[in-house]
Amino acid sequence: MNDVQIVIPTGDGRIYYDMTGTGSPCNGCSACCRHFRVSFYQGELDTQPGGLVPADMTTQITPFRACMKGTESGYDRCIALQPDGLCSIYEHRPSVCREFPVFLADGSLNPECVRLRIMHGIPAWEPNRETAEHATQRATVTEPL
């Protein structure tokens, strides 16, 4: 079975999502990376204890918040978005990116994904059979971080 969206509960009650495999609707899309302002608490910066997000790829927007360069106003591409549509800092991406579910609990594609795909002229996602079977089941849950 293709594990497309992995659900990762965190120790503080939040949920992170990892998208894996070639059957992911994110492959070839990256509309969210070209649309939203990616802002988050500055404690996530790699200049802070335990932070992972590369500070040189961010802009400070308030004394306590930063955002990914390129997304300050929204509607523009994130600096971490590579030409192939993949994130150059995927393992170190901000929490706001980790918390965005592509699939909802019922297995349907997040309506925001559908809306952004239309807005950016990206064809509708057509799951292959293996991915469709997985999406209709509950997502894989891993141990809390």
C-alpha cells in the first residue's frame, strides 16, 4: 500500500503531516508554496535553541514572528521551493507547512488544495488506484514526536 500522508502527533498535541511516495497530490503541484504567506514563531529558526528552519531563508515580520522569504505578502513563491516543485528544506520546514493536511480524515483532498490547483491552473489530481485505496482509509499514525 502507498503511504501518501503520514500523521505524526506531537508531544504538545499538534499534528504534523508528511507526504511520501510518488502518488502524492503534492508532486508537480506546490500551489500552497506559491500562494500562502508562510509565517511562524521565531523559535523555529535555526538560530534559536532547537530550531530547524534556516534563518537566512526568512524575513522577520514582528519581534516574535518570521516568514519564509518570498511569501511576505502572499501570492508569491517560497524561497525554499525548487524548480522541480519540491521543498529544499522539507526536513526543516516550518510548523505551518508540517501542519497542513493534504487529505482530510475522510480521505478526501483538502478543499484548499483543490481551490489552489484551480487558481494556479494546475490540473485536477487523479489518484492512481493504490493511492485512492489508501486515501479512503485512516492515515498512518506514528508515535508522538
